[in-house]
Amino acid sequence: MGSEYSPSLRSGLPGLIFILETAFILIFYFCFSYECQSQSEDLTIYPAFQDVSVMVILGFGFLLAFLKRYGFSSTGFNLLIATLGIQWALLMEGFLFSSPSGKVKISLPSVAKATISVTAVLISAGALLGKANPIQLIWMAMVEVAAFSASRWINVQFLKVEEHTSLMHVHIFGTYFGLAASWWLYHSSLSKGVDKKKANPLSELFSMLGTLFLWMFWPSFNSVLIVDVTEKRNAISNTYYAMGVSAVAAFALSALSSRDGKIQMIHIHQATLAGGVALGFSAPFIPYPWIAMILGLLASNIAVLGSRCLEIYLNPVLKIHDTCGIHYTFGLPGLLGAIANVILFIIIKWASLSSLGYPVLIEVGSFMLTTAIGLGAGFITGFFLTFKLWKTLPASKYFDDQAYWEFPHLAHGF
Amino acid sequence: MGSEYSPSLRSGLPGLIFILETAFILIFYFCFSYECQSQSEDLTIYPAFQDVSVMVILGFGFLLAFLKRYGFSSTGFNLLIATLGIQWALLMEGFLFSSPSGKVKISLPSVAKATISVTAVLISAGALLGKANPIQLIWMAMVEVAAFSASRWINVQFLKVEEHTSLMHVHIFGTYFGLAASWWLYHSSLSKGVDKKKANPLSELFSMLGTLFLWMFWPSFNSVLIVDVTEKRNAISNTYYAMGVSAVAAFALSALSSRDGKIQMIHIHQATLAGGVALGFSAPFIPYPWIAMILGLLASNIAVLGSRCLEIYLNPVLKIHDTCGIHYTFGLPGLLGAIANVILFIIIKWASLSSLGYPVLIEVGSFMLTTAIGLGAGFITGFFLTFKLWKTLPASKYFDDQAYWEFPHLAHGF
Amino acid sequence: MGSEYSPSLRSGLPGLIFILETAFILIFYFCFSYECQSQSEDLTIYPAFQDVSVMVILGFGFLLAFLKRYGFSSTGFNLLIATLGIQWALLMEGFLFSSPSGKVKISLPSVAKATISVTAVLISAGALLGKANPIQLIWMAMVEVAAFSASRWINVQFLKVEEHTSLMHVHIFGTYFGLAASWWLYHSSLSKGVDKKKANPLSELFSMLGTLFLWMFWPSFNSVLIVDVTEKRNAISNTYYAMGVSAVAAFALSALSSRDGKIQMIHIHQATLAGGVALGFSAPFIPYPWIAMILGLLASNIAVLGSRCLEIYLNPVLKIHDTCGIHYTFGLPGLLGAIANVILFIIIKWASLSSLGYPVLIEVGSFMLTTAIGLGAGFITGFFLTFKLWKTLPASKYFDDQAYWEFPHLAHGF
């Protein structure tokens, strides 16, 4: 990391994008077609699909826009890896989950599944925010989508996990993949507060905009693929109650955890969303609103406590730098949700099943498997990302739009 | 108001939030459950419900974000009191309007009703913007939701007002509650232009974003709870036409009312929305688009004239400081809508009813009752809010995020 | 253009708006009514209609907000001409396309058509951005909506073009109308880089917000009026794939076309949307996703290459100043889409038709006619707009909000 100039992306980025895009179009040409007869189901899920699309393209993009000199990259590269990742996820999904005869049929639900899968990449990108260049992000997106689809396929095929549940592993997978990858991009200077790393009130307000979009449309995220009407209604309502409680609790916990009772904006962003993450698995099955509310409360607690404690005590020891706190926003609440799901499963099935041991083992094994694949694949990918070939950025150029974007106006007075 | 330090919220805010939230969860535990069989109706209103949710969470939050040093509090506390208020409104709604046998059943329409009810609180918060701390806002939300639900119950139970109409009283109720409460928080320094009180171009642009979201989704607000297809279609269309005209007229009136023909952004924010407010009551019953358009034109006029005249002549006399002009945006257009509704009622029912006196009296009585309860409850609440116990802010700390939010960067250069 | 003061709009703007609005209300009074029996179709298209409304009101408004001192005018005047234009488009639509007996019936689909028609005006306004005052913009909106409706009527009536296709001519029409009109507002000083003309990072971020809203909801724009379920599904999916590819390609092309491999935000804004424009005509008929993807790739190429080459070589020669690059964003991709549509038409109908010459001639003639009417009407309108009567702005006051908006705070530190 000797050079203090940020390397030009001109030789690498366009070539990589064009090769991938040409490959995608060729694969689509040879292997994919629309369903001949469109079910009306396709159009029924369109509004909820749009909600999920808004979350992925706009919500995540602006959620990450809190760094004062990194707004272009946060929103722009989010669009880049989301759109590229969705195409790739469609292909992976098509090959792994379709019947082998003839061309793969794609429909709106398959695009919705691809969009949810790609959330894993966007979460991981949150940990690498400001440190990885677009070439690295694209490689990460390719590997991560493939690994997540494979993990999902193992879950569905061998552990007989339901497809919707397998998709909701996306938060856990994305987090641990991202954390493992960010270990390789760690630099000692990151533990000191770099000025550019900081937010300013305006960039935080843009981030609030993204947070609110995620908050508002999360019930669609947790319910878009559910077909049964009652389960869908429950998923929407439970997610809504859980997020309501976690938004409220975020303010209390943030004020409580600071010395002078002041609230930190970053806690609000993290903890309000934790409720929705925690509900991912169990939203359609929770029979009473109060259970969802308690889960939301716990998730919010975990997010704020994690942000206060882990960031100071654990991260420097493990040499992890998690730019936007994905561990507290998505990882820990996701684990909480997985555990809650197992407990709920035990309670609900208690009477009806003769032996609980085996199904519970499967449930637990399923999310531990996902975590393990995420950590492993992330670790390997992180190593791969450090190759000089990808025009890695020197640490002094981290968190700065000027490494990638042309500014006609030199004075960069955000 | 001697101390020049803003008191720490650490002892008050978390406690209050946790007590309320625990109480809510317990009440949900003992008294609430989902409908056993989900009607498909639930899912049919989901897109429109989302629109209303966007208005309440994002629209109001950013509409209020026009103060240059108060963006965090505007958007953040809006989220806080909206989510807390919706839970409380669900409870009030459940107890007052449900049949007494067994547990209260909640569904998506009941959440929609709660979301609309909570608009009253957000409107009142507009008058107190920058002057009330989160503890005061939470207390206000609790009292106001209860008072509004009670007022609605009286209207529905005794005056036989339709439920949808009773909900549309929300603008009038919120405005007069807020104005009465703000009388108690008046401080002589507020009449002078405080620098922090001012907007800057960027904060106004965020406010424009909120305004546009409110503008675009207002047809959903006026129609979400209507079941009859033709009435629903009319409510959507009429609201749309009225808001179109009031947006156009806002530009003309603003240019006309300034000396050099320049347009004020604040007029655009206020007057474009006035059309939607004025249509609240009568949107489903107006048979021709031109009537809606004339109402929109009148509402826009009232909003701009009110803003120009009342703010200078009336408010200082009454010792009211209405930070974001809710009186002109929601109050007066709401009254216009109520009066128009009565006139329309007389015209439509002229032939079919033998005696008009009594029903008209009921219509008039209904919105006068709402106004009276709003003013009374607001006045009492305002007095209650001045207690030192709630860590009231000294007037010198008004309109400043730094009283509540931690800024890692001290230079607050919005 | 001697005076260096920006003329007051007080005498002109309010009068013009009130005369138009009064005329509109009177025409609505005499000639328009709602459909007596509401079809449920009306409510079915409501969510997609809302998407289109968000694109027109919020998407275009913020897309144009990239000039650092012109954010109020970009978003505000966009709202003004959109709302005024939609009313006028409803009237034109009603008179030209309705059966002559009795009052014209309006429904939600007719409002959707009017909203799509008005896009032409918003595109043209992009070319004049910062140079035309609201009076000029309103006149332009009136003439352009009338001309576009007439052009559409000729296409539908004589060339037997389908109504949906005729509406999708809106991009081509708007572009060439706007370019022709902007020829008259050209000033030699515009070719030099004026400081005020520049963007700054924050205004670009607002523009990114608008771009993302346009990107996300474009599938609704291309499908809202289609009734057939399979065609609607195809239109949504094809548009989505095309825009995905053009977003990805935009990054590659922008990095490739700059010397040091840096990406220009303006390219991202323009090229990501090009895919949706190119799909306008053929979205419902494209049978395979890869065709849509290739079209998206080509459109993105054209947008970036156009932006790099035409702006430097062609525009100064033709004395055209195209503030926000509508020629590359909407015009050229629209032409590409029209040509692709003809080719697709030939391929699909090859076998089934005995003679292809005549239908192909009609298809080609139809979009050439639209272009010609657009250029002609724009040229005449541009001349008309230069009249001193409309309080034209001196070129030194271009690109500045202060010409129209009252700033309570003089220091305009965006």
C-alpha cells in the first residue's frame, strides 16, 4: 500500500462490467424465457415487489449515505451492485431451483427472490463501505450471490427448509460474509477517528431518508413471497408492530446509553430496523401481536448495546472495521430472530409432534450452516479482494468520493 | 426558565418510554388478538395503507424539517411520536369501538385508522416544533390521541356521524389542540426573528420532499377507509383535482402577496396541501370535478392569506407562536371543508328530506364539538406540559438539535 | 436584454394562472363529469397510477434539482407546470378522443394518460432549465400539451397507431420540442461555464434521489395503460431488465469515456434512465428478456456517447444549450426504441403478413411525424417565448433561484 494515488479504474472497471454483462445476456439468450401464460399472481405481487425494489435501490443506497464525503459512492455503487447482483441471482436461482427440462421460466416472483437475495450483498457492502472500490464490490457481489444461492439450495434440498425461510437467512449470511471479508481490508489507521469517516448533519439526514424507506416497506420485504392470505396478513402486521416497538425503544436506549442523555442518530438508524430483521423468520407464524412487540423490543436492545459495546471492545480485538455497523443492525437481530423462531417452533409443535428432537436440530442446524458458509465464503472472498490486480485503494484514500468520481467543482464542500 | 443549560433527558425519557411500552405490550397481551380468519379486504387495502404510512412517517417528518438546525429532531421525533401514538391509538380504538365480548380483534383497517388518528398529534407537534422536548411530545401524544378518540366516539355514538367522516376531523382537532397548547409555551423572544428559527435552502428542499410525498399520497389518505367502489373512486379523483388546483393557485397567490412578485417556499408548502385537507369530509360525495377544484382554489387562498395576515396581526395578540403554520395549512382549510360539507349536504339532501333543520344542526354541531374538545384538551395539556418535571427547555435553546442529539462533529455547519 | 434586474413576476404570473385556472374550472363545469358507474378497473390501476404520479411530481422535480442554486425552481416549477399541464391535457384528451355525445366522462385511466402526456412538457423544461421563467414555462406547457395531443390524435386517427404506442412518443416529442425552443433562448455566454450553472455534491445527491425514483417506477410508466395481463407482465419485466442493464453499463461507459477512469454523476443520471425510454414502444411485445437487455445496453451507450460528443461538437454549432441533456437521456434513446420497434415489428409479422411495405411505412412515418411536429411546434413556441411581454430574464440572471424566490436569509450558502 505504498502509492498515495488512487489507481485509475479505467482499465479494470469497464472491462469487467462488459464481460459480465455480455455473459449474462448470452446465458439469458440460451437458457431463459418468460412463462408462456402469465398468471395473474405475477401482477398481484407487483406493488409489494415495487416496495422491495424501493428498499433495495433507494433505502439501502441512502442508508449508507451517512459519510460526509461518500454520498455519490454510497448511492451509486449500491445501484451498480444491486442491478448486477439481481441479474446474477436470477441466473443462479434459475439453474439451482428450476426443473431441468427446457428453458428456465422467469416470472415476477423470481425477480422478487433475486432482489431479496441481493440484499446479502448490500449488507456486506455496508461493512466494506468506503474501503472497497467498485471492482472489488462487483467481485464480492458475484461470489456472495453464488454462495448464498448455494447455501439456500443446501437448506432447501437437504434440510427441507421452506423456501421463504431460506431467503430470510439473507441478513445473517450477508453480515457474517461482510465481517469476514472486512477482516482483510482492516488497516490500523481505521481504529483512529478519520475526519473523512465522519458524518455531518446533512449526510445523516439523507441516511435518515433511507432508513425511513426501509422502515416503512419492511412489512413488504417479510411478506412479498408468502402466498397464504392469513400468513401474509400476519407477516405484514407482526413486522409492523415489531418495527413500531423497536423504533420507540431505539430512542430510549440511545438516550440511556450516553452520559448526558443525548440521542445518537446512528443508533436510531440501526435499532429502528432491527425489529424488522428479527421478524424475518417467524413473522408469518406469530399468532399474537405482543410476541412480535417483545421481539422488536429485544432486537432494538441488542442493536444499541451491540453498537455501544462490541464496537469498542470486540472489533479492535478481532481487527474488524464495520463501517456502518451491520453486525448490530442485521447480524445480531437476525440471530435473535433465528433463535426465537426455534423456540416458537417448539412451543407451537409441542403437542402435535411425537418427537421434537430431530426437527429442532434441523432448524438450529439450518441457520448455523448459513452462518458458517457465510463466514467461510466471506473469509476466502476477502483474501481474494486484496489482490493488487483489483486496483485496491491505499488506506489514506478511504472514505472519499474523489477516488472514483469526477468533480467539475474542485472545492468539495459537502 | 433561568438555567441556560438544556436539561439532560437521561433520567426522564428512557423511563417514560419503557413504562409506556411495557404497559402497551401488557394490554396487547391481555386484550388483543388478530382476526382468526383474515378477510382478503385486509390485503386489498395494503397498498393504500402503505401510502398513508409514507405520509405519516416520511411526509410529516420531512415537511417539518425546514428549520436549518432542527432536521434530526423534526424527522426523528416525528417517527417517535408517530409509532408510539399509533400503538396507543390502536388501544383506544379497540376499547371504544369494539364489541365488548372477548378479545379485541385487530386488522389492517384498524391500524390504518390508528395511523390517521395519529395525524392529529403530528399536526399539533408542528405548532410546538422546536419548543417542546421529546418528553413533552410523548405526553402530548398520549393525551391528544385519547382526547381525539373520545371526541370521535362521542361523534359516532351520539351524533351518528359516519366513522370515516369522524376520522377526517383529525385536521381541525390537531390544529386547535396544538394552537391551544402552544399558548403555554409562548415566550416573548419568539416574536423576534431568531436566527436558528430560520430555514436555509437545503432544509427547505428537504421540506419540499416531505410536501411532495404528502401531496402525492393524499388521495390515499382521503380514500383508504372507504369501502364502496364508486365513493372510493370519487374520493381519489376529487382529492387529486382539488390538490392540483391548490398547487397551481399557491404559486399565483404567493407571487401576488409579496411586494416584488417573488414566491415564498413556505407558501408553496402550506397552500399545496390545503386542497387535500379541505376535501377530507366531502371527497367521496362531490359529484363533479369542478366543485372539488373550486374548493381547492378556496383552500389555497385561505392558506396563503392566513399565512400573510394572521401571522402578523392575530398571533402576536393571542400570544401564539405557530412554528410551521399549522393554522393555515390544516386548521382553516379543515374548517372550510367542514362548512362546504354542510352546504353540500343541504343541496344534495334538499329534495329527499322532509326537514333539514335537525340533520344540518348535527353536522354543524359535530365539527364545532370537535373544535371545542380540541381547544379545551389542548389548553389543559399545554398547562400540564409546562411542569418543570418534564425537563422543559429554556427559550434560548429552542430550535436547536444540539439540545437532544449527540454530534460527533462539533462544527454544526448545516 | 439590457436590464440587469430580473423583472418582477407580480403583474404577470398571478393573472395568467388565475385566467387559466378559471377557464379550466368553467370547461370542467360545462363539459366534464365522472363515469356514472365506476368500473373496478379504475381502482385496479390506482397503485400503478400513483407510481407514475411519483415519477412526474417527485422524480422529474428532483432529477432537475442538480443545479446548485436552482433547487427551489427545479422542484417548484416542475410541480406548477405538471399540475397545470395535467388539467389541460385532460381537457385536450377529452375533446379529441371522446365520443361527441353528452358530457365527457373522465376516469382514473384518463388522468393517467394526461399525466403521461405532461411528461413531454417536463422533458422540454429540462432543456430550458434555468433560462425560462414560470410565465414562459406555463405558456410552453399549454402549447406543448395541445401540440402533443394533436400529434397523438393524427397518429391514432389516420395512421391507426395504437393509443398506448402513441403515448410513448412522449419522449421524442418532448425532446425535439424542447431543443427547438431552446434555440431561441440561446445566449453566447451559455457556452462558457457559468459558475452558477454548476452542480455541487449535495444538489447532485438530490438529483440522484429523483433519478432513483424514476428508475424504480419506470416499469409502471411503460405498463400502466396496458390491459392485457400477459402484455402488462412483459412490459413490466422487459423494462426492468433493460433498465438493470443500462444502469450497470452507465458505470462502465462513464469510466471508459473519461481520461483518468473517473465516473461522472451526470452520466449515471442520464444513462440509467435511457433503458426505460428505449423500451417505451416495444416493452409489451418483446418475447425474450435478452432482447430487452441488449436494447438497454445500446440505449446506455447512446446516452453516454451523446453526452460526451454531441455536447461538445454539435450543440455549439447548432447554437443549442440543453441544460440537463434531454437529448441524450430521452431523445436519442427514444429514437433507438422507435427503430427497434420497427425492426421487431418486421421480424414478428414477417410470416403472417403478405405485404410488409405498407405497415412498416406507417410505423416509420408515425414517429417521424411526431418528431416533425415536435420540432416545428417547439420552434414556433420558442420564438413566441422570447417576447418581452413574458418578463424574460436577462442571461446574467439565469440559473439562480433568487430571481423568483424570496429568501428570508440573504446568504445563499447551498
